[in-house]
Amino acid sequence: MSTIRDVAALAGVSPATVSRILNHDTTYKMTTETTERVWKAVADLGYKAPTSTQNQMRYVHKVKGSGPVQKFGCILNVQGGKYNDPYYLSILSGFEEAIMKKGYEISFIRTNEELEDPKVLFATFQEPISGLIIMNTLEDDTFKYLQNQTPYIVGIDTDHTNIDNIGYDHYNAAFMAVRHLLEQGYKKIGFIGGFKENMRTSRRYNGYYAALHCFDLEYNPSWVLASNWDEETCDKALREAHKKGDLPDAYFVASDLMAISVLRTLFDLGVSVPNDVAVIGLSNIEISKYSNPPLTTISLPIHEMGKVAAAVLFDRIAGDDTPKKVITLPAELLKRFST
């Protein structure tokens, strides 16, 4: 286990300087460069400040005589406000339900953006946790630091191959959406979602693209709109397409949240759904059945993702040492009135 002297040596400062920075002591003025070197050394070494005896005792009280209370963490993947995305909140709800059912606790809920601040990262893990779920692929340095804090991490659909992952088949879900639109009679089908710079690597986009070719449908680049997973960006892109006369017969929108934004924009533009343009989403968040019109979507077992992630964590903590798992949960078409 790393010591404060190890941190000081790596950062090229004295142990006293490290102590002052970790304790946010502003008595002595520190340069930004020195502060950043210390926090980087903390992250690189996985250093954790010694826990006081009083704090240690907090983790040995019993729950119904079964042993120490297990504490878990969660890192959300969100755009904008921390608790604005119902998709990830539903996963969190399933995770929390499973944790509480066992009599355990959630110690913290952070976002990937919050953990970009080394001080927040360090403070988050001052108290020990038994396990962690992460909802997106993290930077290498951040991920390495998390692994130093707990060996038990489960990803929700991440690209980290050295941890267990729970997810769904993005490619097949997109393919299913296009097939449904074709079966409803729509042949000019567009795609909304993702970022322009990495559209070609998006599994949902590739599922959409493959379905067009499989069913011998027209592909038109002007029917593909990047949303950046942001409602304002989505709205602007759709309005520009409408102004240019580039609307297809139907859109597959790669998330329900963006699909609801699309419905609102089309309504504002006087475009009738589904008579003029049909819309199908992905995920089946709770609000999708209350949109106008109610949104057809590819339904995902979102709540269950969180519960399965918790179950995998429990198994690992109990001694499961089998190879890392990739658990793919099923998706299904949910027909409503937007198609």
C-alpha cells in the first residue's frame, strides 16, 4: 500500500506539502502546477489516506448479525444535469433495489464528469467500498485508480474488457427498428443519434446501415443527423433538415429521450407523426408512453440491468473467479402510435 512519502517522492515535493494539499490547507500558497502533480501522483499510486480508528469502526457494525455492512458506489453516464437522464436513472434504481434488498448501502453516486476533478476523485474513495458499477467507458487513468480502490467493478455496456459488463445488442436493436419501419410501409428511413465524428463506429448506426442494405433500402447521408445526445442539438439539426426539404418518411432515433425531442420539434414544424414522418425510439423509458403520440420503441430491460449488475457484484465478492462475463439482455419491439 502506498504511503504519503511515496506520493511526495513521485510528485517531487515534501510529505508536508502532500499533506497540506490533501487536507485543503490554504495556509501556505501552492502553485497550480504543484497541486496538479500531487493529485496526479495520488491517482497513479492509488493512495488512500489512513482511516482513523473511529472511521474504521463505522464499517464493522452488524446487520442482523450477518457481518459488516457492504457499501457500494455508482458512476453515472449523463449529459447535462446529474439526474436528468431517465435511462441511467432506471438502471440506478434497479441497482439500488438489489443493494437495499440485501441490507447493504450505496455510499456515493458520481458522474464521469465529476471524477475528472482529482480532488473529487480522491475524496470520493476516502471511505472503503465493496464494489462499484460504472455506466460508461472511463479514461485509462481514472479507471486504473478505481481498480486500485476495489477489485469488484461491473460495467453497464462499457468498452472495458477486463471487467464484467451488462448490456444489450445495440446492432440488433437498430436492425429491429428499421425492419419494423419497413413492415409499416416506410422505405425512406433516417437515423438520429450519436456524434458526427464517431458515427461510423456507433453500433446503433451500423445496425441501421446494415438493415438498409439487407432490405435494399435507399441510404441518404442527409437523413442521418447527429444529436450529440443533446436536445437542443437534436432540435437544431432537425429544423435545418426540414428547411432543406431533407426529411425522410421515418426516423429511427437512437434513444427515447432524443425521440421525444424529435416528436416535439416535428409538432412545432407542423409535421404530422406518423402521417408525414414516423418515429421509433430506443429504450422504453417511462415517459415514452405519455408522449404525443405515444412513442413506438425498442424496449430494453433497463431496470433489470441494474439488478443483474448488482447480482454479478455479489457473486464476485462471494468468490466467483470465473472469466469476465458479458451479459446481453434481450430487446423487444413495443408498438405504439408514432409509427
